[in-house]
Amino acid sequence: MYENLAILAIFAFLYSVVSGRLDRTPVNGAVVYLVFGVIAGPVGLGFLDLSIGTEGIRLVAELTLALVLFTDASNANFAVLRRVFRLPGRLLLVGLPLTILFGMAVGFVLFPELGWIEIAVLATMLAPTDAALGKAVVSNPAVPATVRQGLNVESGFNDGICVPILFTFLALASGEGAGESQGAIALHFLTHEVGIGLGVGLGFAATGAWLLRRAADRGWIEGPWLGIPIAALAFACFTTAQSTGGSGFIACFCGGLAFGALTSERKVAVLEGAETIGEALSLLTWVAFGAAAVLQYGGEVDWRVVSYAVLSLTVVRMLPVFLCVTGLGVSTDAKLFLGWFGPRGLASIVFVVIVGGHDLPGGETLITTVIVTVVLSILAHGLTANPLSTVFAARREA
């Protein structure tokens, strides 16, 4: 354990030293984390002794997603969202369900041996996008603001929306053969786990926002301590909901929305430190992903897995986007740009770890397919973010 921690700490320090320089190149952070994990992992040099099934990796991955869900939701500016929500609203409310349905359709063709629930799990695992992998797109001022905001808001919310969908399918899968109807299982999940998660999230958010306002007004909290309470609040939402039979991820997403609405005037300062903690946890998750998952399932890769991965990043993502934004006055270039920049990242990785803890039929096929898709996404979207942003901006100006 100490050797693993020492290696991760040294790598985190060295990456921090050159991170600013790497941000200006096509080699984004996820590529570096992933490659390091593969090289240092059991199949590489063997410095890191990690397995995807270990509780430690699952805990880090779950806490990472919990913090990201909380901070992303807290960052939502409802005044801005009301002005620009037409585009991301279509992407979330129409494009996301279509993406899951298209992913299921492709899954039925390529993996006929899997049941509909397993195929639905696969499609849902690969539905959320990750703006961090397309940072050069959402932060490039040359890209039209509506496109940048659309992609940013979409990626900030779609993982939170996919969480209850995924857990509903997992509940249906675990309830098969238990004598309950699928409708009863889904209803129990929605009323129990979602209800508890919602209650815990709103309760912690309201209490935490009130306490932080009181502390800030009296000058009791300042400087480096500003980010600590947010991370602690997110982790408290997650762990309390999980330990009481609810969904911790739903608690974090709903709690984050409530916290952001209740602290709109001060949230920028307090969220900055929590986002830094989230970045550090993301680094650990990506390295663990490279060390424990990428080559662990390499023997399962076949033409069907690669085909699904390629289609997931292209047709399954791009066609729903093209359809759902029709009528909004979006140009064909912008539709293609929005459709292409739907990188798969952190949420899909955490879903891999979660699904790995369930004994699903064809589970290895599901995990392998998600891993291959994420790896292809890291490479394809990371390498094309800067060049395609430049080309798209130039075409808009022409």
C-alpha cells in the first residue's frame, strides 16, 4: 500500500510541475494519467499493484464522482441557464435519451447473446460526457459561446441524470428471478434510493449553506479552508445516503443543485478549493484505471467490442445530437462539432467500477467495451480538440 501511495504521490508532483505546459498541447491530462497507469501497472513494469475489483479503487472512484457531481451541480448558474438552456436542454432532455436508445439498438445487433437489461446498462454507462477531456473546446474563446456553454452544461448534468437510470437497470438486473415484477423493482428503487438520496442531499445542502453563510459573515472561515467544507459536505451527502439505503450519487447531485442556489453570491470562492480536490482524486482514478483495467480486460477485445466503441463515439452520439438540435437555428458545422465533442471519461470509469461489483451476465463484455470506448475517446478527442476548434472557429469567421 505504501509503495503504491509513494508512486502516486511522486507522479502527482511531477505532473503538477509540467501541467501548465501540457494544457497547451493536444496531450491532455487524462492521456498522461492513463499511459502512466498502464506503464506502472501489473501488466507494465509492475510498480503499481492494483486490481479493478479492490475496495480501495472503488471507494476512490465513487468519492471522485460524488465530488464532481456536487461541484458541477453547484456551479450551475440558473440565471444564465434560463437564457441559454435551449441548446443544452435539447441535448439533455432529448439527445441523452436518444443516445441511450441508439446505444441499445447497436448493442442488440452486436451482442445478441446479452439480455436487454445488460445492453441498457452498457448504453447508459457510455451516455454521459466529460467536458474535462474537451477542455480545449469549452475554454476556447474562438468557439462560439453558445456551443461552449451547451457542451459544458450538458456534461455537467448528464452524469447526474444517468446515475438513477443506471442504478434502476442494475436494480432490475439484481431483481431478476426474485419473484418481483420489473415494474415493482423499478418503483421500489425510485421511491427508496432516489427518495432517500434526495432527502439527504437537500438536508445537508440547506444546513451546510446556512452554516457557511453564518461563518463567512462572522469571518470564521477564510483562505485555504474555504474549499474543505464543500468537499466534506459532498462526501457527507454520499456516505450518509449510501449507509441509509439511498443513492449517494443522487444525494450529491441534488445537494449540489440546492447548495449552488442557496449560496449563489459566494459559491465561486468556496467551490474553487473543492474542484482542486476533485482534480487530485480524478488523477488517482485515471491512473488506477490505466493500471488495473485497461490491460486487465485486453484479452476480451474483439471486433464487436471495437465496433461498438467506434459507433458509440460517432453515430450513437452524433446522430441524436443532429436530430435533437434541429429547429434551433444551429448550422450543420455546429451540429457536427457538438456531436463529435462528446468525450467519454470519468463517469463511465466510475460506472465500470460500480458495474464490476455486480455479477451481471456478460459483465466482462460490458466492462471491456466501456474501457475500449473511453481509451479511444481519450486519444481521439484529446488529439482533435485544439485543431478542430481552430478549424471550426475559422469557418465561422469566413
